[in-house]
Amino acid sequence: MRFQGQTILVTGASEGIGLAVAQGLAREGAHVVMIARRPDVLDRSVASIREAGGSCEGGVLDVSDHDALAGFIAELGRRPGRLDGLVNNAFTSIQKDIVSTTLEDWRAVFTVNVEAAFVAIQAVLPIMQAQGGGAIVNVASVSGVRARPNSAAYSASKAALIHLGAIAAIEAAPHKIRVNTIIPGATTTPSFQRAVANMPPKDLKALGEGQVPLGRFGDAEDVAKGVLFMLSDEAGFVTGAELRVEGGAFWTR
């Protein structure tokens, strides 16, 4: 029960990594505030956590609406008690080469993957400063540290998110606020499954075995364990760190 009595905000929490993080936090005693843009999916996810005995609430919000995001966090800060953690997990992805990527594509990806995280960090820092500390975790991607084709906007946005986290860690450290980044590789979330829907399962399995030294793609729970560690007191002397959760795939081509 590492998070007993804590309140932690998770963006993009209705499925995939965000949901796995919310479930793990709730199992360990946190009250989880879950943000997502699709009310039907979010409602099911909130209900599943409550049915399992966890404490959570949902907020239907598109993080690309930066004013709404900042207002939501400000309202959390006005509640009694603390806001102990923030997980910037919401993302979007457009897989195109540079020539095909429009400026609108580029801006749409950066609006969610970078600007929303910036807005959330900017909104939460004064709250955490006033209460004497907190923890922030950004969920980036191995694409942000290793170039690959047909991902100009996505990869560049995740690289920017990683660097934003490093700067926030330096600025927040005097206030006992830790900021760390998780860097997943290919992870079998619903969005990943939708992207590979036309690939036969045996081919997908072979791809994971061939590309990942540990012999498989990751799953959402693998990544969530890293996020929970970085939020917990076990990582109390860890800030500005980048934890890759990708089975060793960074080292292979």
C-alpha cells in the first residue's frame, strides 16, 4: 500500500498504460483522478476499478483543450488535502514521413504530447510547492530517443517531452518535487493492437521475439510498474531520470 491516502492524477487513463497505472495505484491505496476524452470508455474503466475495491473518479476532458486542463487541475488544488502525483500519459500519434506530414499534423501531435504535459506540469507545480512536495512522471517513448522513419511528429514530440521532464526536474527539485520519465518500447495496448490489426498473430509474435532481446513486446502492466516505482517513496532520491521499459529493444535494430 505504497500510496495509501494519496491523490494522483493520471491523464489518458481510460485504457492501455494509463488504465494499468490507475489500476495499480488504486490497488495500492491511492485515490486516482482519471482524465480521458471518451466518456463511455472512461466510465467503464472507472467502474472496473471501483468494483475491484479501488478509489477513483473520472473527468471527461480532452487534454488538447489546455484551458480546460489547467482549470481542472486548479480545481483539484482547491480541494482539501494534497495532490501527491501527476502522470502525463495522454498521447496521440500520426505515422507519416516528413514529406507527407502537414503542419496541421505536426501541431496536433505537439498539442497533446508536449503542450498538454507542459500545461499540466505548469498547473501542478504551484500546488505541490505549497504542500511541500510531490512526484510527476511523464510517459514518453523509445521513439523519442531513437530515430525511426515515418514518425517525424510523434518522435520529435516524445523527444521534446523527455527534455521538458529534465528541465522540470531541475527547477522543481528545491521544492522536493521529483520529475521522472518512463520510456516504453512497443507495448501491446489497445492503440497498438489497432495499429497492427491486419497482422496475423503468429507474425506479430515472431516480430516481438525477433526485435526484443527479452523475447516479447511489453504490456501495459510492465510500463505501469515503472511508473508506480517513480511515483513511490522507493524512488525518493530519483529525479530527472529516464527509465526505459522496452525489453532491451533500444540496443537492437
